[in-house]
Amino acid sequence: MQDGQGSFDDLLALCPLRAGGFIVTVFGDVAFPGQAELWIGHLIDLCSELGISETLVRTAVSRLVAAGQLSGTRRGRKSYYALTPLACAEFERAAQVIYAPPEERAWRFLFFPGGHKPQVLDQLGMAALSPQLGFGPARGAVPEGALAFTAYADGAQADLTAMLTQVFALDSLAQDYRAFGVLADAIARKPSLSPKAALQARLLLTHAWRKIALRDPRLPRSALPDEHPEPVARAAFARTYLALCPSAILEENAILRLDETQIHERNQALAQRQTALQSSRECLSE
């Protein structure tokens, strides 16, 4: 496979990109472990062969700086960018969703006397049962202004699954997971990828997965409807991601700016990420 936009036309047809969202994926997947700096020239080069122009990259980076997600540093004539501490905290939470399989948890009802904000429930993977009541797996801290009730399902598993199907948009998510499976299969069939192309393919894979995973309620596998494609899609993501890593990491090492401390932190973070992905890949055979 030769580097170049034409090499990715089939993948881009399955995963259209917007500059801002894709650059968030780049920093989360590539620069976040070890909190590395990335030269904007390397970012432009990564994006150009994926149909994102230099102008779009610079505009998106400027907006992310203004939003407090990125900070910039001049070193000579070059501009480097890194995640801000606030963004790192957000990316840490997102990484737990993107790379690790869901855990079996109790259920939680959240009561908001003054009414809830949709984004609060979305961040927790919870559904709104009413303007004051949210429901979903018990994860994360109880939001300020809410009263939490922890519960355990008591009854037929089929009835619980039927309830969850009504509360969460599982049918819509199922369609997205099946479409993701087509993309993952297309990426897995790409032969002999160069380090740069492997990194670009992995970023496309992660970007498509991130868009689904971050709006999934992350229900335990036992509570999903029969034949729901989430476990298969998650295993495909983990399998394909891990297969691309040995080559992609060579390109990452070439483009990231890291000191010795960051290299150590990065190696630890990558090891944890790969362990989580191994769990996702293996859970389908349990």
C-alpha cells in the first residue's frame, strides 16, 4: 500500500471526517499517553492524506486552543501543541470508555429536584426517565445537585433487557456497531502498511469507534438483547487496533516530542491501554 489520499478513499467513504473531531482523536489516541507535544507540521501531514487541508487543521487547532483543550508553545520557528490539564482529565475519562470493556455494575437512579441537564446524563451514559429522574449503570461520582439510589434488578433477565431496550436507543446503536464492523474489516484487510499508514488507519478506526462508544450507555453484556452487535464490534476494534500498533508506534515515536519522564509515563499508559484492549478482544470467547 502506498501512502497517499487515494490509499484511504474506501475507508473515508465509510468514515467521513470533520477536522475538529478528528484532531481531538489524534491528541487523545497519540499525544495523550505521556502528555506529549505534537508539532503542527506533523499534524498537518497526518491529516492531509485523509482529506483534511492545512487550512482546516490550523483553524481547528485555533478553536481547540480557544476552547481550552490545547495549549501551544513556540520552539524556534515551530509551533507545538499539547493537551491542557483540563483536557487531560477529560481524555482520561474518555479513555476508560474507548479502550476498556464495560464492567458489571449495579443500577443507579438519580433524582434532580431542580431538573437535570441532558449533558450530565450523557456523560454518565444514563437515560432520562423524566425531567427530574435519570437511570443507568452506577458509575462515576454522583453529580452535584442530585440524589442517588443504587438498585439491583430482581426478576426475569428478559424483562430487564426489554426495559433497557425501551430506555436506551439500542437499535440505533446496533446499526452503528454493524457499520463500524464493516470499517474495521476493511482496515484489517489492508496489507503491508507503512508505519505512517498504519497510524493513519488506526486513527480512522479509533475515531469511528470513539463516536459510538462515547454515546453508548455501556450496559453489561449480560443485559444486552440477544445478538446485539456491541460485543462483536468491541472485539473487532480491539483486535484491529492491536494489530496496527507495532507499526503505528514507530511513526508515533518519530513525530512526538517527549522527555525521559514522559517516555516512562507513556510506556506505562500504553501498556495499560493494551491490557484493556486484550480484555475486550478476549471477552467474546468467554
